[in-house]
Amino acid sequence: MIRIVTDQKGADAARREGRDVWSAPAAAEALSILGVPATVHDGLPPMDDGVSLPVLVVDEPDPDTAAALLDWADGGGALVVCGHDPGWTGLTATPAPAEALVHVGDDRLRAFGGWSLAVPDGGSVGARWAHDQSPAIVTTARGHGAVAVVGPDLWHTLVRITQGHPVHRDGVPPADGSAPIDDGLLKCDDGIALSWAEDRTTADGGTPDAAYEHDHPPTRSLPFFGAAQADRWREVLLHLLLDLAGEAGTVLPLVAPWPDGAPAAAHVSHDSDANDDPSARAALDAFAAAGIPVTWCFLYPGGYSQDVYDEVVAAGHEPALHYNAMLDTPDCTWGFERLREQLAWATHQVRGAPIVTNKNHFTRWEGWDEFHLWCEDLGLRVDQSHGPSVQGAIGFPFGTCHPHHPLTSAAHGNRPADVLDLPLQTQDLWLTCTLEVRDAFVGEVLRRHGLVHLLFHGQHLQHHVEVRSALAETVHRLRAAGVGFHTSAALADWSERRRQLRLRVSEQEDGAVTVTVEGDVDGVALLFPAHLRPGGGEAHERVVRYGRAFTQVRLDGRALRLVPA
């Protein structure tokens, strides 16, 4: 396992003063999303247990711990240092801007804080700050081992991009007219941390440079957030860990991201905004024709006839809440009591069937972590609110296509909330999003091995054949790519099972590797370096995941032996 070294006492002291310390929880969450087995250690972890995988140092260590870590590297170990001043490693570092761009290969990624680095003799540069071309990621030999330093504050960057800024007022929209978020309604995309000017693209790969009309359907493709930047940052970290493990001759297995080793996953949600039976039945027909289960978010007030609620559940769709804080009435305002009342209403409508998923109507949002804490208190396991409310925010406005656990504020220990954030890319294909934009963001999800999340409304499926056609075509295309469709509850179940897995790796002198797995292995596949293959003739395949070649093996038991190919 990867050992994450943190300073828990220092972090707790900072949090008592009201300062956020994202390092350890953000690092653990990043590795969980990637399927990297990891353990968190307050201070020096065991260094004599025979594990030679890299050590990830996320907080500045005390002098004794620093000396022991550097001694370990001198003896052949590898360190990845990130999220704090790396001066203790011997590298010279100077503070970088609070917000800046970084060139990593062909990617241009936004970072929030960090350090510009000097390159020692023999060191290699893996990334550079865009504003002055100073090194941002440096790897250098140390004794018989190596030290890789990530200058950008990766932990602050991941949290800021995926969760945005706290929402207390309207956001400032781009000047091109493509995203009119300043409408007096507080929403998720009022808090976007990515840049409207620098972090969006156009369908032809260019940059926005003209005035756009916010029409339905759009008369041309609008700028959109085309890069899942947080996911790309996680892959930067993964590549460092894989490279250092490979150079040390050791094996770092990964848990494949989706059931049965699928390259990506897909989810369709439905919001019942019109609350009329004809549109509901049009949606039921469209989803039945596509052969997909959906998560059906019920909007208060009003409602379908009881027959429709029964038909939705009987068809195998997941009942969910579409929390309404949009109306100027006492029971449709922002607040925990209103959420609890609407959840009770929706549960009653479906005859007591469990409801574990919510999406806020119009992606309403206020504050930072308050809503996630409300979800915890009410047993809501998934929230789907983080996504675009306007056409110019389509794609990855929060930088990710991977379900993740958002982190709470310092007042709550910066712990991961016990609710899964399931990001949304767009709604009502054709009506709000051109197919060339769809093709672009679906392609990015497939490259990042994430989740395509499409939202539809029954009234648009009922009245626009183009919307129905776009749904059917997209489902066909994703299935052809080996992607399965899952309800929100099923995705939460999978995420929980995957995170609970525990892997133990034993390496032999002849290059063979034995892996044992603790946990529910149904549907689980593991990823290994491409030079290995199962020694018992188990079915396997060569796949590309996260930009690297792997041998993928779907487990049919709890132990697996691999040998060099």
C-alpha cells in the first residue's frame, strides 16, 4: 500500500484556529478515486515492513521524521512530496502565485497555491508554471532512491476545483453572454473556481472569442468546460507513483474504477419538473426503449397521479428527491427543515420506498458544506447538484467526472462527508447542448475513465423528437464503448464496496506476485503492470487506463498469482 505521511497534530491545531487543512483527507480521497491502496500515518510509518512502494508526504514532517524519510530514500526508497514547502528535502522552493496555470505535458491545468522549484543537478522537470516557466514538478535521485516534488498545492487545488468557492452571492458571469449566472438565484455554478475566460474551450478546440446567445436549442455550440482538470491532476499524481514503483522494481496494483472492468460508467437522471402524467409516461417510454434504469428525482409541490409513481418504481427506476428551494413560499425555501419535509413527502409518494439520492432544483446551492451535512443527517447517500445551470457551464465546471466524497470545513475537521457527490455534465441533449459539445465531453469522460451523467426532463422527451433521438443515440454509443448504465444508488453501492477492499501484495524473487483481497470481490477487476499476466491461466486483457497500459484481471476469487509475461 501507499503510505500517506501527515502531521495530524499540526493539522488539528490549525483547524481549531479555523484554518482548513485539506492535505491528508484530500490525498486519501484522491487515491480512493484512483483505486490505489493506501494507509494514512500520523508521522513516520513503519519503514522496515518490507514494503518498497513510494511514500506520499502531504504535510511538512518534523525534523526527526524528515531525517528518517530521507535516510529511507538514500537506501533505495522513493518519496513523493506535495502540499507544503519542500525545503526539508534539500530542494530550493519559492512561493508560487495563489492561483496560476501549470503546463503538464500537453495539459494546461489550474493550480491554487504552491511552490516554484529549483532543479538540482541531474534532476528532471515534469511540469512548469505557465507564467514564468519555472519548474513545478521535479524528480531527482537521492542516494539509491528518488524524491519527486509536486510544487502545486495539489490538495488545495483538488478541493477548490471540485467544490468551488462558498456561495453567498451571485457569481460573476463571462462577458460573452454564454453563462448568465447573475440571475439573483444562488446556485452551484455561482461558486465555480475554474476560470470562465481561461478554462473553457469550444467544440473546435479553440478559445471563446465572441458574443453568444443563450438560446434553446442553441443556434451554435457555446464555450464549455472541456477538461476534467481535477481528474487530470489526480492522474499526474498516479503517474509519479507508478513510475517510482516501477523504477524500484515493485508492483502497485490498482482497483479498476467500474464493475467488470468497464472503461467508464454512465448514469441518466430524470427531473419531474412538470409533474404531469403525460410527460412522465413519455419519459417512461423513452427509457424503456433505451433499456436503461434511471434515477427519477421527484419535485415538490404538486405531483403525479399515484399510478405514475407506482409505474416508475415498478419499472426498476430509482426514486429520488428533487429538492425545491426556488419558490417564494414557506415550504420551498432553503433550509434543513424544508429538505426534511420534502424528503418525507417524496417517500410517501412512493409508498415508503427508500430514497437515498437528491438533486437540487436548478442546482440551487448556498454556503459550503451545509447541504452535505444535511444530507448526512437525513440519510441521503448521493447528491447530484454540482453541475451546470446554464449552457456555458456544460461539461466539467467542477473539474471532475468521478463521484467523490466532498470535504467539510475546518469546523467539522475537514473530514470527507458521508455523501457521494455525483457530478453532472449537461441536461436535455439537443435542447441545451449541441451534439458536437456532447461528443467532446463524452470523449473526455472516456479518457478519464469517469462517469457520463446526463439529465433529462419528461416534458422535453415528450415534445422534442430531437431530445429523444439524442438520448437513444448516446446510449447506443456508450454501450458500444463497453459502458454500462447504473442508478445513483447502484453507483453509491459500488463506490462503497470498492473503497472497502484491502489488497496485500507479496513479491517473489523470480518476479512473480501474489495478491490477496479482503472484501466483496463481485465484479471487481484489478490493474497490474503490463509485463505481468495471471499464472493460473485466468482470463485477462491488455487495457489502457489513465494513459498507461495495464493487464486487467477480473477476480473470481480472493487470491491471484501473476508472473512475468
